[in-house]
Amino acid sequence: MVKKTEVLRFEAEILEELANTKRIVGIIRSRVSGLPAPSTDAYEAYIDSIAHNLENFYLAVEEIFKMICVATAEGLPEGERWHSTLLKNMTKEIKGVRPFVIGMGTY
């Protein structure tokens, strides 16, 4: 039996990561909207910042997926392609455990 405090902790952790993703999206939008002309020195710095924050976004989402795997006791994928497997697994419903987390379009 899962304790109410465990569920509340899990919810708080997910909400914290979701807030982190919103913050990262805000940074990306800011960089994209302020993108200088390609011929300027600042252009590469903006592109680097956008790329870095896209990676941070993915890592935050991946962290949520890992938390879901731990909370549902479905286990984390292993092996060389565990990142891809984790992402693909989030498109699948596990009957009696959890619904799918992301749709195929998002995948």
C-alpha cells in the first residue's frame, strides 16, 4: 500500500520539475525572440544558449520519466540505448500501473 505522504512527495517532485521545464522554455523563447542577425558576434552565443537550454529541457523531462518509473516500480531501462527506451516506454500504457505519459506525436 502506497502511503499518502509518498504520493504527496512524488507530486511535489513532479511539480518542481515541471516548473523547471517552464522556466527553461521561457529562456528559450527569450533567446529565440532576441536572436541577433547571423552576421553578428552575439549570434553564436544565442544559438549556444538555445542549444544548452534545449538539452536542459530534455534532461528535466527525462528526470520526470525516471521518477515515474521509480514511483510505479516498473523499473528503469538499462543498456546503451536506455534513454531512447525510456522515452518510448512513456508512450505505452501499463495496465493497472499507469496510463501512457506522452502520446506518439510528442514522442
